[in-house]
Amino acid sequence: MADDPSFLPKDSFVLKLPKKSSLVLRMVVLFFVMVCAVYICSICLEQIGVSPNYGFLNVEVFERPCPEPNIEPWDIPFVHYPKPKTYNRDECSCQPVRYFAIISMQRSGSGWFETLLNNHTNISSNGEIFSVKDRRANVSTIFETLDKVYNLDWLSSASKNECTSAVGFKWMLNQGLMKHHEEIVDYFKTRGVSAIFLFRRNLLRRMISVLSNSYDRDAKLLNGTHKSHVHSPKEAEILAGYKPMINTTLLIAELNQIQEMTLKALAYFNTTRHILLYYEDLVENRTRLDDVQEFLKVPKRELKSRQVKIHRGSLSQHVQNWEEVQTTLKGTNFENLLRQDF
């Protein structure tokens, strides 16, 4: 009976917490729980290597890899996917590109041949880029120029709106090519560059073209303008009106020198992927252009050029001292040049 609360005095004190104090306590406990939760989450994030990033959400976009081209294993080094610095290839980014160089000599038909290539919607040949001496000053400047061309950063009239499938330029033998042939061969092999050799069988006709073109640089027969190539029969007739005088004393030695340089170039670049063309064959048989397109792995097209040949017909019409030239070459290895056309 002593424990019965009914027996407590009526004035006994009973302790009760106010309702307001209970609310504050709950809030304090909730605050500590939240702090602990944030601390635990931060520890977990650090352990798995993820750092919280506040602000805008960064989304990294990965480029979809291009599909593997359907080619032979030996052909893989010659297929490229350049990424120009000056523009974005966009829908052409997965269009494979092949690199080439037209190796030739002045007045061997390379200008006409290049216009034929540029007539193809998927081929870009950028002209005689090493005619500028600074670009061939040394191996470093040569490689720098080549990298720019093959990276599709060389902008010229040959640049295409269509997806480029083959890109290159003309390179004359006397423009640093022979001087630095070892380094250039290594570059061709490393970068997968194909060589297109274009020479002329009739070296005598080439010599006449060289002399005539050299004369016109000063004479400027076409209304005070020098033109190496023309697009009308009338212009061709005017330029062909000049008949050079050939130095017969040096004629055979110069023909031998040109022939030897051609053979050396073929020997130097024999280990590269290449095709050998002659101007006369291209003129007589246009199916050789199909061989070139097959070599560059581009769709076959009918290729056209607006250029007009300057020196037509028999060589006797284009040389002042023709009788003397005939006498000099008869009985030599170059006698056949007197009768060949083109």
C-alpha cells in the first residue's frame, strides 16, 4: 500500500517537460543526423573516386569509331582518316583518304595530268607546292609542308566540297626530292604515301617545250602575260609560233643527263608503293587513267581537261635548226626521238 500513488500527498511536485523544449530537442537531433549522413556520403564518394561537381552537368561525348574498311591487310597502311585543324570533316570523317605525290619533271605533261585528276570529285591535287623555295629549304620544312597537305589543311582551288578520297600534289625532281630522297622515302613509307611517276619518253620534245616556256617568261607573247598552259587553240598557236634554237653541242649530254636523273628517281623510290606512267601513253590510251583511279582506289570516272596542247605535229615545225639537230642525233641512242610524236 505504500507504493500506491493514491497515497502521495496532493501537493507533491511532478516534473513535466514543456512541449516547446521537446520540439527543439528533436530539431537538434535531426540536424546531427543530417550532418552525419553528409559526412558518411562524402567518405563513400572519395573511396570510389567520384568527386561531387556542383554547377552545370558536364557531359562528355565520345566519337563513334569508323567502321573497318573492306580492304586487304597489306593495304591498311595506305588508308587514313585525317583530322584537319582548320575545319571539321563532319559527315566525311569516316571517309578514308589516300595520300599521293605526282613525281615528274617540268614540261612532262604533269600540269595536264593534274587537271584530269582534279576533274574527279573525290581527288584533290594541290599543284607544284615545292616551287616555293622556302618550303624545301631543309627536311624539316619539307615534312612540315607534307603534313599540312596530307592533313587536309592545305587550302587551294583543288579543295573539294565532296568527301576527299585521295589528296596529293606535284613534285618535280629538282625541287629537293632528289637531294633529300632517303628521308622522303622513309616519310612515304611511314605515312603511307603512294608515288605516281609521270615522265615523257620523247625527251627532245620536252626540251623544245622547256626552251619555249623559258622564252615566254620574258617575252610574254599572250598580251603581255606569261602562260605555261593554255585553254584555247588560238593561244596554243601563238605560243607555238616561237621556234627555239637548240644547242647541238650540248644536246646529247643534256639528253643523257635527263635520262639518268629519271632512272635514279625510279631507283630511289623503288621500295615505295608506286605506279609508272608516260605522257605519251596517257595521250594515246585513255584507259591508263582507269589504272590511275584504281591505284588511288577511287570510283572510276571519265576524266576531262580544258588544257590545249601547244606543240602539235612534227618536231621539224618547232625548231629553227632542225637539220642540225637531225645530224647530231642520227646514229645515236636518241635517233628515235626524231620520229616520235607527242
